[in-house]
Amino acid sequence: MITLGIDVGTTHTKVLALDTESHVTVALESAPTPVWRDEQGAAHRPRQVLETVLELMARVASTVPDASAVRALSVASVGEEVVLLGADGGPIGDAIAWYDPRGLAEAKSFLHGLGADLALTHRWPPDATFSLFKLLWLRRHAPDDLAAATTWTDLGDYVLHGLGGDLVMDWSHASRAGAFDIESRTWDPDTVTAAELDLDFPALVPGGTILGTLAGPSARRLGFPAELVLVSGGHDHLCAAYGAGVRSTAELFLSAGTSEAHLSLLDAPLQGPSARGVDQGCYVDDHTWYAHINIHSGHFFQQWRELLYQGVDEAAMYAELEASDAAGIDFSVTDDLRLGRLDAVPYDADRGAVMCAVLEGLARRSAGIIEHLEQAAGRPYESILVAGHPTRIALWRRLRQTAYGRPIERVLEPEVTAFGAAVMAAAAVEPASAAGLVAARHDAGREDGV
């Protein structure tokens, strides 16, 4: 059996084909995730995203040994985005990118106004980037789009719907919406009422739910069987954790990319003081919760790379950094995790020293986040599992291991998010075949002198 995992990411969209018997990736296609930028900010045009997925699926269909052996697919995607849908199920307007600042002002107004006394606001305070506040921005700045919409969903579930699946939202994306009760796994009626949105909220399902089969026109266009099963997926970082084999509360998983997600599993949501400063939500299974803190490490890193190493090959940059040190320079990230601060820069510091200081500062902030999550959970983690492009760099691993004061274990699968979605698809249609499907790991502290 072959399953497909689709990852609609911040910078790239990927389609991975996984042979569930050999545990081998038999095809992988990637393309930039289309982003529309104008004077208002960054957004995705849902139809363009769906078309990108279809094009990649067509390329995979021509690459896999036997397209008729593809049984199921699932989709992972970025979170906190809003796809408005009309009565015909088609998208209306653009989906504001998760990292775009639109909605931040509406979040502040809501959380200090109509939402201030809501039980949900006090139990699990929403982040200002959550979907609810993008909806409130649309009500103020794009009222015609909102008036034409009958419902909404996230980007990944829109793709599944566009392929022929039922219109839903999975629990992990709903957890990033700002109106979802993670304990009852339902929309919170008080929050929805306070938001004063004349819009239906989508049906909710756990990740791994069968939503239908590939629509006939898509099946004919792509060359896949029409009985290919569509399976609900989840938030990209959570699908990555699932693909890495995170099933225990004893592990912390760090997904490093454009953003850096620190997350661990919970048997029940945290309550009271221990929940402060921790995002919580439903995992991509049907019974577990997660604790999560995110930092935009990739944005900080890229900002300084463009300032100091623009046009320099990555390998050449890291070779220079290996010969440098931070020389007492301090780079720190503010408590709100949105601003970086550079301090104690000697007059003779070179660019390598400054860049090393940025990497060390991000490592220290990550270590502080891990300590915070351990305190919230009431126990230390037995292992730290890391995945993503930066983890392939020996310097990055050494700095992290030093900051954490313990070994780290690396996931070797480079596309662990898409891999995790493919595993979820397999688990939905043939659970026995998915039982041993976990991305390969490297033993802690045994590579490249780390």
C-alpha cells in the first residue's frame, strides 16, 4: 500500500508518497507555496494553493511505481489561517498568512473588551495570531467577503474539501482558532456569541477521520484511483511530531523551521497557574493533548543572515561560523518572543561573531522554553527530539546541546511533516500497517562529534 502525505507549509508545499510495507519514500515533489503580497500584507489565495497541490500530486502519480496502489492521503498545513467559503463551497477572498500582523489589533480589543470575561479566555488564553482575530479583521476591513461567506475552515482542510472530502476542521487546527474548548472538543458558544460573527463554524473532527474519496474529475486528471481515501490531517508541527513517533508525555519534540515549535504531549489539559504562557490543544490523534510554545527562530535567523551573509552559500557561511565565536556578544529574545535585542558588541566584532551570538541567543531562549514546559508539566523530559532543516547543521546541534545541558536525538527524515501526514493516512485505512511507521531517528549524541 502507498499513502500520500501533503504538507502545505509556510515556504513550500510538498507531496510525499510512502510505501507502508517497505517504509520507504517512493516519490517526493515540492514547489513554493504561492503567497500573494500587497500593501495590506501577505496572504494565500486558496485556489492557487489547491492548484499547486494538484500539480504536485500529478507529478507524484507519474513517479510512483504503481499509481493504482495509492490508497489514501492526508494533509498537514500551517495553522491560524482562515479560508472563507461560500454556499457553493468555493473560497471567497484571500487567506491571511498566519504570520501576517492583521488581526493583532483586533485580538487586543477583543481580549480587553467583549472577550475579557469569557471562561475560555481565562482557562486557555488565545494567542493574538489565532484565526478568530483574523475573522474579526475581515469583518472590519473586508465586510463584503465576510457577508458572502457561509462558513470557513483552515487551509489544509480546504485542500481536502477541494479534493472531494467533507467540509470540516480538525481538532488540532481548531485548537489554534481562539474559540475552541479543548476539553470538550467543541466550539465554545460564549466565545462565538461574543465575537458577533454571522458565520457558521465548521464541523469538527479528530485527525485521522475519513472524509470521503478523491473526486472523480481529480482522479481522472491525476491518474489516481477514484476510491483513494481522503483523511483529515492536522497542524504541520503536530503532524511532524506524529511522523517522528511522538506518542509519550516523556518526550519533548522540537520542530525547527520558519518557526520553532516546542511541544510535548499531555494526558489532560493543564489548569490554573501551570497553564500560564503555554499554548494547549488537541493532538492529531483522538485522545491526547499537547503543550506548545513557539518562537519565530527562523525569522530571526533569516533576518540576520540577509543582513550579514546575503548571497553567501549556506555551507560557506557555516564554515566561517565554525571558525568564529560570539566573543561575549549577547543576543536575546524578548519575553513576548517577537523582538530580538543585540548587546555588548565590541567595536572589532566581525560578522561571524554576531551571527554566532544570534544562534547562541536562540539556543538559550529555546532552553528557557523547555524549562518552562517542564515546570508546567511537573516533570523533566526523558529525551529531546529535534527535526527540521537547521538540525542537519552540526554547529546548530552543538549549540543546542550545550544550552539544553543534555543530549538531543535527531529525526533523519527531512520531510517529517509530510511523512507524518502519510502515516496518518495509513493509520486511518489500515491500522496494522501503520503500527511500525515512524521516521528514522539518530541515536542521541552519536553523530558528528555531538
